[in-house]
Amino acid sequence: MTVPTVKLNNGVEIPQLGFGVYQVPDRDTAAAVGHALRTGYRSIDTAAVYGNETGVARALADSGLAREDLFVTTKLWNADQGYDATLRAFDTSLAKLGLDQVDLYLIHWPTPARDHYLDSWRAIERLAGEGRIRAAGVSNFQPAHLRRLLDHSDLVPAVNQIELHPGLQQAELRAFHAEHGIATEAWSPLAQGAVLDDAVITAIAARTGKSPAQVVLRWHLQLGHVVIPKSVTPDRIRQNFDVFDFQLTEEDLAAVATADRGLRTGPDPDTFNYA
Ligand code: NDP
């Protein structure tokens, strides 16, 4: 099975379905990522703050897969924002990953009260110019943060990775992304399980013979989102990859639209300034 790709605004293609490793301890990460790679996932989403870039590196090295067949994302942690600190943090991540280039590098959170993201982005522009980052993006940026970035830089983020699932459908951000050529990547695409017993989801699951998680992932794919579900459970890793043999109908999509309830499982980016 070849996963469809989304073409980013600089021509780089990202697999639409990838594998997330948030909250996976480093010692367990190689096993989970190894399982994902054997299942067929080729895109892995980690972050400096997850503390498991070395576990990801082990799985990549052990996989025997060619570097150009893999897509690796990591993220700049809040404490490392600022021009020089970003350059140093990037070097550290690259060394832990055992790579000489990442496919996608993201500013993890805007942390607006700390107000360093313009300087961080300048460092990222430099790294992209040096060819050490194939695509540069942000995460958890609200429209106001994106607007400010666009006002100060010619480098439009390729991606904004945001909390997005049927319980939090982010209409305003998705419209902003569409207007500016920014790909929407969904974190906690399953709301960490919190939407899997929603009645609209379980009804579609019952009708299609798919699991609620597969229905939710299919919804993301049909809306054009990049998704990175996480699991350490082999059956679920496989199940979450098996989402290309069915379609949601227009009625299904309209029903899922009614499940939006402002459900945040993570912090609010406007007020999250933790470093
Ligand atoms: P997800 O929405 O991917 O949900 C993961 C949880 O759902 C785990 O508890 C997992 O359990 C369970 N699960 C996975 N598959 C199934 C299934 N088929 N059926 C039932 N339960 C299932 O949450 P995450 O928060 O992990 O988000 C995904 C990824 O997004 C992260 O790993 C990370 O890479 C990224 N992320 C980015 C953030 C950011 O700020 N940029 C913030 C949060 C996440 P189990 O593992 O036990 O199988």
C-alpha cells in the first residue's frame, strides 16, 4: 500500500498518513516505530521534548529503508526558541536522529508571551537555505501568529500542525491555511481516544464495518489533512494504516461536522507559554 502524499508549498511531498510518538518512552520507541515501518508507515513525527529522537534513530537505522523513502519530522522546543538557541537545538536534534537533514522542522508552540518565534523562524529560514531542512513549518500557531510571521518573512510555513479531530474542527485555521497555501496537519487526530465513542462516529463504524478510529482517520484524509496517529499497540498500528479501502459519504461528512464541540485535549496555544 502506498500512502497518498500532500504536496507542500515548496514542492516537497509529505505522506498524508504518518506515525506519532508523543508519550512513547525512548526505550519503547524503536519497537513501536519499527513496527510502524514494517506495517508501511514512512513518516515519523517526533519532537525534541518527547525525549525519544534516539529511539526513532534506532528504528530508522534498523529498518534498512533508504533515507529518501523516509519522512522525518521533529520540533523545536519552547525553551530553545531564539535565533542562536534554535540553531543549537536543531544541531542536537539532528545528531540524536542520526541524520544530516530533516524533512520537516516545526516551531512546536508559539508561546506568545515569550515572543521569540520571529527570531526562531529566521534561524529556520537559514537552516532551510542551507538545505538542512527540506520543509519548514510551525505547530499550534493561531491565525494571529501566522499573520505576524507572514508579515515578517517571505518563507511561508509549509505546515501548521494543530490539534484537530471531530471534537475540535478548527474551521477558522483551516480556512486560513487554505488561503495561504499552508498544509493542515492534525495532532491528536483521534483526540487521544476521546471521540471514539461519539454516536456519529460509532454509527458510521457500524455501517462500514470499520473501527471508530478508522472512521475518524478516514474523515481526516477525505478533508485533506495530514494525520499522525500514535499507538504502541501492534494491532492498532496496523488498524490505523488500513484506512484506504473505504470512503465516507457526503452524508457521513455532514454528520461528523455536527460533532464539533470545542474539545481541546491539549493546551490552548494563546496562553501556553511553558518552557
Ligand atoms: P492520538 O489522537 O493519536 O491518540 C493516541 C491514543 O489513542 C493512544 O492512547 C493510543 O493508545 C490510542 N489509540 C491509537 N489508535 C487507536 C485505535 N485504533 N483504537 C483505539 N485507540 C487507539 O493522540 P496523540 O496525542 O498521540 O497525537 C498523535 C501525534 O501527534 C503524537 O504522537 C505526536 O506525534 C503529535 N502531537 C503533536 C503535538 C504538538 O503540539 N505539535 C501535541 C500532541 C501530539 P495506545 O498507544 O495504547 O495503543
